[in-house]
Amino acid sequence: MGAFVGFVRNPGRRRSQVWAWPALAVTLAAAAGILGCHRPSGVATQTQTEASLPQQGLERLPARRDADDVGRFLAGLPGRPGSPFLELEQEAPWQAHRAELDKRWRRIEAGALPALRAFYQEELRPHGVGAGCVFYPFSGPDVLFVTALFPESPTYILVALEPPGSLPRAEQILKRGLETYLAGVRASVESELHRSFFITREMDRQFRGQLTDGLLPAIVHLLVRTGHTIEGYRLVRLDDEGRLVARLPDEAPPAGRPPNRGLELDFRPEQEATVRKLFYFAVNLSDARLKRNAPFLRFLAGLGRLTTYLKATSYMPHHQDFSVLREQVLGLSSAILQDDSGIPYRFFDSEVWEIHLYGHYERPYGSFRWLQQPDLRKAYASQGSKPLGFHLGYGFARIPSNLLLAVRRQAQGAR
């Protein structure tokens, strides 16, 4: 079966990020538990209030096709009738772009994507994992892995440092030069698809002005290339109560308050009628910043029961500086899927969590070797593990990959 490592963060450049105020968030979660994410119907519910993200998240956005048009153009897929990029698709640079991307994606579509989807059906779905909101901190624009591993989730919450960005227009692309721009698009996915991870210094350069002003182009590129249609999007932020508010592209953040800029997208798998939601927020998760970011904490606490996904985090949850992140994830999640860069094995209480192991674990790769977990290695040896049909995480596929699935036991509801 084909192997592919998902979009991961660069181990060579660590940014300090911490979750803070665990007591506040857990208290809010208890109050907001009834507001948890639910599976969407294809139709908006007219009786929903504006009290929380999960309730808002069930409402359909006004239909607009521009994000889908841009995504198809960037991803090398022919535009639909009426696309503003149809003329540009006739140009030789786009034709070459399409051929190159087809070649890069052919291996993934034949190997990694079927393997990821099979893993969901065989290992996650039987435990009810991914039936509600999926929370993916430190995600970057990695919509490929999260939608393939949790294809039936109604809502995906991605959080990272990079700005949300905007959609490029045809005239902006032409101003840069069509061939040059498309070469940059291919370069932005080259490390993801060939070397198997996002490199932070490249993301800083590509998604902070050199190629785009944020992650939205990469997100729509990956969504449409993996068989999704984007039916609407808007720019959002959080108000003081942690509720979603529409924002203008150049809107200044409220004075003295965290900007909490984000994106909201409606999308659906092709051949399906059910619309999913994806939110991306650019939030500094460092302790110093998050202590002053009550709106985001209220937002997080109002999500209800979560499936948390952790992958290639630069081993941040292993450090004392990230104890609050561990508390939040362990307290608010009904299930956690992670590689060994997530929460250290010793924090999973066997009376609370049922543990399932996959792949093989010996020690971290490269510069992270000193963060090895003898207890996790012992668990693999004594408990045994199931094989993985794909690679993910650090190691460039040079070492076996590993996954840990923790499912909260029936008697232990999320706090």
C-alpha cells in the first residue's frame, strides 16, 4: 500500500505556544456542554440562536463559488462553467502546472488516501471517533489528513499561527506572472507531497506575502484536490464572548484585544449532499497571549465533546511549558488520535482511557531523539500494535510511523 506522510510542522524551528487558564475553560465547558457540535443536515435550522459557535456552525453560509473556482485553478483541476480562470487554463503555463500536479497527486490518490480512509472505517468509526467536532491545534493548512481520517465529522476546527489570508484574483496572479505564480504554488506543496511535511521557514516565506497573504489558498487547493466542493466561505473573528462575527478583509482588530482572525468554509464531499464546516483561526497559543484571550477560551470551551488530533507538534506537549495544553485536551476530549509528538504516554490514565496502538515506536527521529518515551516503547512491546498502511509524522518515512488512539471509557465523561 502506498505511503505518504502528512503535512507536519518543521522540527527545526520551535515557537513557544501554550494553552492557558485550564480551570476557566473547563468551567465554561461544563456550562456549555449542551452546545456541542452536532452532525449537520444539509439544510439550515431556522430556530438556532446566535449563542455559540456550534449552533452557528449548523447554519449554511450564503452560496458563493469563488473559493471553489480559485481552489480548482490552483490545484490544476479544470474550472466549472463560468469560472473567471477559464481563459488562463488555456495558457501553456497552466497546462504544464496541471500535468505536474497530476503526477504528484497520482501516488497519493492511489495509496495514501485509500489507506487513511480505510483506517477510519476499520479503527476509528467503530469507536464513534470523529462523529462530532474535530479539534486540530498546530494544524497549519493540513486539511488533507484531517478530512481523510475523520471524513464524517460535521465540523473541523484548525488552529495555528499563520494568517488566514485571502483568495487571489486573476489580475493579481497575472501581475506576478502566470508561470512564476504557478511555479510558486507547486513549490508550496512540493515539500508536503515529496518530503512529506510543511517546513515552517517555507511557510513563513510563502504564506506571509511572497506567494500569498495566508493559508486560505492552500486550504481551498487541498480541499478541492481531495474531492470536495466548496460552497461558501467568509472571513470571521471572535467577539468578546467568543462568538463568530463576520469581518472585512482589512478590518483592524479591536483595540487592546486579540484579533482572533479566522475563516469559515462550507464544503461537501462530491456525490454527497451533507455540508461540512471548516474553521481556521490564527491564534497565538503561548501562555502569555492566551491568558489575555478570553474570547478564544470561551469559544474552545463551547465546542462540547471533541475528537482531538495531534500530529508533528515539535513535541510541544512534552514540555512543562505546555502542561495547560495537555490539561485542555485531556479534559475536553472524548477521543485523541496522535503520533508520539502529542501528549506523552504517561499522562493517559488507564482507568480513564482505553488505548489502541498502531505502527511501531522506538524513539523520535533526528533532533527529537532525546524525547524518547521508554513507557510507550514498553507498551508497544507488551500490548502489541496493529499495522499502519501509511506514513505520517516526522522521519521522512525513514522510520516506521506510529499512532495512538485514546478513547474515553464509558464511565468517564469529558469534564
